[in-house]
Amino acid sequence: MQPVLTVENVEAAYRLPNAQEVRAVDGVSLSVMPGEVLGIVGESGCGKSTLASVLAFTARPPLRIKAGTLAFDGQRVPLTESERVPSDWRGRLIALLPQGAMNSLNPTLRIRDFALDVLRAHEPNVDRRVAVERARERLQQLSLPPRVLDSYPHQLSGGMKQRVVAVISTLLNPRILIADEPTSALDVSSQRALVHLLLELLERRIITSVLFISHDLPLLSNVADQIAVMYAGEIVELGATRQIVRTPQHPYTQALIRSTLVPERTIQGRRIEGIPGQPPDLRKPPPGCRFHPRCPHAMERCTRERPPLELIDGGRVACWWVFERLRVVPSREGSDA
Amino acid sequence: MYIAAAPQTRTTSRRHPLAFLASVLRLGGIGVNTRFWISIGLLGAILVFGLLGPIVLGKRDPLRIVGGLYDPPSSKVWLGTDNFGRDVFTQLMYGTRTSLTIGLIAGAVATAIGVVIGTISGFRGGMLEEALMGITNVVITIPSIVILILLSIAIASRSVVVMGLIIGITSWPWTARAVRAQTASLRAREHLDIARLSGAGTLSLILWDIIPYMLSYIFMAFVLQFASGILQEAALSLLGLGPSNTISLGIMLHWSLLWEAVRTGAWWAFFPPTVFLTIIAFALLLLQSSLDEIFNPRLRRK
Amino acid sequence: MTSRTALLEVEGLTRRFGSGRNVVTAVKDVSFTLAPGEIVAIVGESGSGKSTLARLILRLLPPTAGTIRFAELGDVTRLRGGQLRRYWQHVQAVFQDPFATFNQFFTVRRFLLRSLGILDDPPQGTARDKAIAAALQAVGLEPSDVLPKWPHQLSGGQRQRLMIARTLLLRPRLVVADEPTSMLDASLRVTVLNLLAELRQHGTSILFITHDLGQAFYLADRLLVMYQGEIVEHGPVEAVLSAPRHPYTQRLLADVPRLGEGRTALTTSEHLTPHHFSTSS
């Protein structure tokens, strides 16, 4: 089976007013198979949202794409030349559910006007009645009350708003939905309902694949088939969800899993340690492995050389400590950084 | 997909009569930055003319008689003379200075009163708000020109400062209402809760937690009141109720109308002050409209 | 409910918003007590009234009915002005949104100095600087680094830690923590919860408000489950966890994301139907 979306070696940076560069995404390669949910997990400021806007073609200055190619349905375009991106990819075939989408709805417009706006953006001549009817049908199909179309945003709860925005963003049946932190402002019950909605969109073949970006590994582990762990603009581990959760290799992934709080007797009265320190300042990332200042296993080599992303047991890991433990000889040498 | 940005501060283009003109300027099709710098350039030129002019060209008395009735412009009197034979160019320099001073005082007084009444009533709410807004609404319904005329007659000697005060005291209600609305929307912010829990009293909350958050808004309101103050001074002076023993752009117009400069073709007596008033008001409104857009990205054209 | 040892005693607390036909009862007849040194969690989804309850207890919002009693201060429900100040010397807060709780025009130093204003006899001079430095170090912030900074120069996690440093500095007897972690990354939550747990070692009680039972279990001794403005279940954490009685508690428990192994884990439960539970149990 061919991946529906493949990106290779994406580099994107923000240019600050003082001409400094913040390398938010640095050499990221990913592919998404049809029917698959690919999860991307990482802390705030690790470049997740930047990657989302690059993949959804919504990157605007001061964010600049410096390198990378994107292949969609077998057609490859360089990301640096935005004019070569076919116009129906943007928003039509690859749709973005941006972070905080539910809070940026225009408070003076009803939900049905928002649906009309979304449809008009790609089908300028669509009739108002037809558009509302399509939105109504879609909501019914997904067991959401169609009367929300007549409501104003403030009349809906946060969870309902987010679900409605998700449904309307997918009215045009995009092939790929990029959901950027869709659940982070919701309570646990609404989180679960939204996740269900996305999975139902997939099962009904309304969308082909989902790229689900979140800082919440437990949540992600219940949605994603594959998980990519991002740290400081790079992917440090990538693999099947089961593998990431059961046998995490990278110390960062391990720390993320250790800091999970579940309502089970095991955590009560026990002290769980968070990850010490802060994510690095991407204006001047640390040399070598970017995680080394916070890593309990850091070795001398980690401070000097950047570990490559190596294939290990079907997954991919970038960590000298793992390579040494498993006696893996990297196929390409680590780069001095 | 279209998602409107959430409003940050509400636009000042409501309620104030001059704000309508400012919103018309926004439709001009010129970029925000261009408009901002045009307005700064115009205001700068006017200020240099009014403040530095008398210093560079040497102090002259604008009320001194140097020629006859409506002498046309010449190398000696660059813009001719007025009906009393006084130098129009010198009058223009000092008149601009007077008009700007009165506008500045009026704008500052109106803004100060408006901010005090607006923040207190918006912050405290309840009976105090009802009472203060009641007063405000009464002042708003009385045409300010009537108060101005009555006050101007009542006060025998009207200095520049007194004129500014009179105009300021009658034009604060608009600012008070706008500031009250802003304060009420800021009142529920969480940083105020933390400040309350830190023992901050009402004055401290208003001064440090409310006003800094609407400084940009207050400044725009001030610019609008400044422009409006200059135009009100011109209107009063035109009626002969301007400041005594000095010259202003409005007083120049007053005399030129009385001595029929239009009919006699003495364009130099009425045209320059009209142009100056227009430029000052235009520049201030342009500044206000561009600032409004800089502070409210929602208004920016896509 | 009346125990002489209680630090906080809430009885019949009710708050209604609006009037006439639009009246909404956000908090309905809530009663509970909190002992010195105890951590009690109030758990509920958004809109359950738990944040309104927090503001009522903090006396930032007047209640419609009911009483709040606090240790030797007695009935604090109607306190005003200077007396309220006395109450706030003992009761402080950590709020949800680390971006909204800071006055953006104050540096960290000025923010902390202003906070000391609630104390009758705040430390002065070097004693004050030492106290501030100690509080910041206790939450893992470097004083010389953060004191001159503006709030926008700090990350969300740093700001929440700063809020906890503020409570350490003021040493209140009760901290009301309203969703202190919900806007933070999952990986930072544990750190903030651990800091709150350390507050208890200084004798501070905590009222911890959250939508996440996982966090409540980790931190709290006792649970109050809130649904539509009412407490529908309460008890020690262990008991509620092992045998949740109210269907709403059961659902909250089921909704906490646990580490799964792909999407099969979710498809068994149905969550797209609107849920309504009787609140009369």
C-alpha cells in the first residue's frame, strides 16, 4: 500500500525581527498510510504546531520553509515553492483543524454561516440552502444534533463547539485532516467525545487519514496507530503505538510515559517525577542530542554528536544511549552539530 | 476557512461624531503604515511651523499693524494683511500655536475627566455607576455649543487656558462612556482577582490593573478629543467668543467674515486659516484611524 | 458536618446567576468541610459549577445563600474591606489560565512585592529578598533569572510555578487551586502537582479543582464529585476509586485517558450520546 502523504526532510524557521532564526522544525520526515491515524506528541514549543502549518500549507512569514518535499497521492512537490502546490490540496484535500479553532469562531455569526463560509471557500457558487442542508446531513450522520446550525457559538459548550468545528472543517471530505491540539482546552469527557468523532469520520471514509497532534500521550495512545515523538524540532522516536507505549526506547519517550497520571491504585501515595528542566531555546539549541541537558543517561558523545534516526525493531529511534545498549551501529554517522 | 480574530479592544469608531470621519478615512485604500506616517509628517510640519516659526523668524507681535486694509501678498508681507492691516503670515504662525494649545488642553481635560468618571463607574458598578452615567447622559444631551456660549459670555476675560478648560469640561462624556464600557469588560479578568487577593484596593486596581490595559484606547480617544477641541475653538471664535487679546485660526476667520474678505476677493485673509484647520483635523483623524487599525488588527484589510 | 477541628466549613452554599426566566443555578446547596493539612479535590466537567464554587470560597463572588466558616475567623460569608483582607491572609489561590492571571505590565519582582501587600507585617529589606529567593528556588526557578522578567517572557509552566511560589511566600493556611494544570502540557502537570503536594508539608490545606480524576487521585485525600452544581458523590479517594456509586463518577472515571495500544481501546464505550444523570442520589 502506498502512503497517502509523505514528507521528507522538512526544515522550517521563524525569522525574528533581529534577524535571528528559530529553527522550529529541523529535518522531519513522516509518512501517513490510508486509514491511519498518525499521532505526533511533544511539549509546547517543540515544533508540533509549526509542522502542522507547514503540512497544511498555512505557513506565513515570519515562518519560512527552508527545505523539504511533500508527496500526496504519488505527486511530489518541493515545499519551498508554494506556487507549485496544486490549489485543491490547500484546505480541500488536506484540511487543518487549527489549535483553538473553537474559540476563534466569529461570535456574531451562526454556525450555519460558518459552514457556508467553509464551503464557499472552495465552491464559490454553492447555494446557501444546499450548503446548510449538507452540513445538516453530515451532523445527523455523526449523531450530532443538527439544530446547532442555528446557534451562535456562545450557546454551545466548549466540547460541542469543537466537535461542530471538526465536522464542518471536514464537509468537503478532505483526504487528510491535520488536527492540531484539538482536545487540549477540553475536559476529559469532551476530549473522549471528540476523539470518537474523528475516528468515526475515518470509519465512515469521510476522511482517509488523520494527523493528530497532542501533548497528551495517554490520549494519543488511544487514537493513533503510529506515534511520532517530537523534541525540539526533531523526531526522536517513531513507531507503532503499542511499541511506543510498551517498550519506549528514547529516554524522552520513557519520561513522558512515566509522568502519566491514571486513576489507579498504583499512583496513589507514590511520587511520580516530571521531566526536569525546560525544553531548549530553539534560537540556540544545545549541541549534539538536543535532549542531553535533561537526559538521565546522557553520555559524553551525546553532547557532541547528533544521533541519527535509526531503524530498531521496526520503529525508529535517535539516541546514542539506545544504540550503545542494543549494540546498534548507525548506518550513517552522526553529524557534528 | 474563515475565522475572525477575537476582538481585543473595541474600536473607538463609535459614538463620537468625528469618529465617523475617521472611519471614512479607512476606506481610502492607503495602507496603515503609509497613513500613519503621512499623519505624523503633517502634524510634525504644523508643529514646527507653529512652535519653531516664531523662533526662527524672530518674535513678532501678531496684533501689530504693519499695513493697510487687505494688502495683497508681497515680499514684505508674505500672505498680505488682514482688515486691520496686520500681517496674516505672522497671525497664522501664532494662531496655529493658540489653536493647538487650546485643542491640547481641551483634549487633556476631557480625557482626564472622562477616564476618571468612566473607570470609577465601570469598575464599581451598582448605584455609583447609575448616578455617574446619569450625569454623563444629561451632559451629553445638552448641545455643547450652548454651554460653551453661556460659559464664554459669563467669563469676562477668556484666556487660552480658560478656553481650553471650557471646551474640555463640556466634551468629556463621550470619553467617559467609552472608557466605562472598556473598564466593565476588563473588570472580570483573572489578574484582577490575583491583585484583590494581594490586598490591592480600588485605586490601585484601577491605576495598575485597568488603565494600563486600555492605554492605547485612551490615547486614541485623546487624539479624537484633541481634533474636536480645535474645531470647537474655531466654531466659538467664528462666533466672536474666542480667546481675548490673542489670535487663533478661528479668530482670523471671524474677522475675515466680518470684513467681507470673501466678497472683496481678499483670499489670503480666509483661505490660509481654513486650510490649516482642515490639515490639522485631517492629520489627527488620519492618526486616530491608523492607530485604531494598528491596535485592532481585526480592522486590517486582508 | 460540624467538627471543631475543621479549617473550612461550607454549608448550603448556593449561587444563582441571572434573573427571571434566565436564572441559572451554578452552585446548588453545596456543603463540605476541610480539615487542616487536608487535600480535597472537587471533580467535575466544565460547566459543573466547580470554578464558581472556587470563586465563592475565595470570596471573590458573593453567594446567593449559604455560609462559609473559616477556623477562628468564624462566618466569613459577609466580610468586607479590611476583614476580607484578614481572610485572604489565610486563603490564597492558583488559577487555571497562567496567561490571564498575570498583570502583563508588572515584572515578576514587582508582582511578588505587590503580593506581599496582603500581609500585615511583610518582611523588609534583605529578609524580604531572601524570602522571595527561597520561594522561587523551592519551585525550581532561579531568582536572578526570573525576577527582572515580564510575564510574557515566561512559559506557561514557569508561570504556574511562579503562582505557587507566590503562595509559598504568603504561607496561607488554605490554597484554592482551580484547574492549575489544565492548560499545561501533560509532562509538566506532575511537576506542578508535586509542588502543590509540597505545600502541604508547610501545613497548607488544598482545595484542588479539576476535571481529571487521574490528577485528583494522585494528589488528594478526599474527593467531591460535582455535577450540575451539586455534589453527587463524596468520600475518601480510595473508596470512590474502587467503588464509584454515581453513574456520573463512573463515566468521569472511564473518560480519563489511560495509556492504550491503539484505537481499539476506545471503540467499546459509547460517548456520542448526550448524557443526563439524576442528581438526586
